Amino acid sequence: MEKIREPVVSGYFYPSGKAHLLRMLETFIERDTQKEKVIACMVPHAGYIYSGKTAGITYSKIEIPESIIILGPNHTGYGEPYSVSDHDKWLTPLGEVEIDKEIRDLLVEKSRYLQKDEIAHIREHSIEVQIPFLQFLRKNIKIVPITLMGYVDNPAWFEIGEDIAEVIKEVNRDVLIVASSDMTHYQPHKVAEEKDNYVIEAICMLDEDEVIRRIEEKDVSMCGYSGVIVSIVASKILGAKKGQLIHYTTSAETSKDYSEVVGYAGVIIK
């Protein structure tokens, strides 16, 4: 019997109805923009009314390949610390998405850290919210959902990044790495903007050590830095030369509350 991962934030972070969801995605995606092949990207994972615009503008720039590795933080604390989804398919209001089992199984085989696990993914939203964007832009995608726990300079992340690059080289096809992360949480708008731009600058330099240093220096409450570090390490091995900020905003754009915001950034790595 197939193991299907059911949506858990449908109707909360994004519409539960297919037609409503498609209409919303249509407002976020830029149809007339020039698309390019990229190795990785960073996109936010909040409710679509807050971060959908940033995610949509970023994904609009990317030529989406068939296979996508999606790296998200583990907000719940459930399951394995370095978890690859052990489901067969993930379900969203736009339909089912298959797991790329070739890539998943190679990663588990090669990595000292990554483990197949369902529990870490059951309630986690950071990966789920990315999938409708990818489905909207390309039919018949395959995904490899990975959640990561740990502290800021966790050495496991560097090795996982190397493992991902090795597997992508081995399968010898285009694979997009998506790091799902929001930026500063619950700070005044100007403070969040300043902190976030400081970290984004280091991300665009593809300097994982400097990203870590700046997060620690400014005490940046960025929830998905694990996936960003992994993405930078893997991307450089795969030939990436630079990152580019595509869009930045905060929750204040929607809420109009500038006293306590969350920051959202879209970055591509190529």
C-alpha cells in the first residue's frame, strides 16, 4: 500500500480548494519573466498572503526541472534529526507528487546522517508550502523532502551538502535544490530589514562560514538556515558562482504592523 503524505496546512497557509489555490498562485507567478537554469534557491514558507509574493517572484525566474530536493527546518522536533521523507507520494489540492526514489535512496545510502522517516514530515509545513508553486510551474515533478535539525554551525550540514552534490552528479540530470527559510522573526521592520540584508549578502557571496558568523553576530532568528548552509555547500561543488537576491519583503506589507515583523527573501544560486 502506498504511503501518502496528506497536506496539513491546506486551508490555513494556503487555500484548500484547487480553483482558489490556482487563482492565488496565478497572482504570484510572473508569466513574462525570463527563466534560467539555477542550481539552488532560497524561498520563504509562511502563509501565502504574507510570503507568497516573494516565493512566486523567485520561482518565476527558475526553469523548474523534473526533480527537486526541498530542504526545510524541522519546526516540530518530531522524528529523525536529518530526515528524508519515507512516503511514496505527497498530496496537495493540485494533486499527487511522487518522491524521486532514486535520489532519495542514493542519499540515504551515501550519507552518515540522512535517515528515511515519516514522523518528521507529518506536521511540518516548511516543505509542504513549496509544492503547489512547483506543481503550478511544471507538471509531473518529483521531490525529495528533507528536514534538518541542529545548531547554527552543525558539521553534519556540510557533509550533507557534499552528499547531495555527489548524488546529483551521479544521477547526471538537472536537479533543483530548494532551501525553505523565513528570515528574522518578530522584530521591528527596520531592525529585521537590516539584519536580513546583512545575512543575505553573505548568502549571495556563497560563503557558508560567513553566513553562520553573521547569524550569530546579529542573533538573526532565521528558521531555515540549515537548508541554506547545505544548499550553499552543494551548489559550490556543482559549479555555482554567485547568489542573487530576487525579492525581499516583511509581513508588514500585508499586516501593516511594522512593530513586529517576519522577513521573507527569495534568492537564486547559479
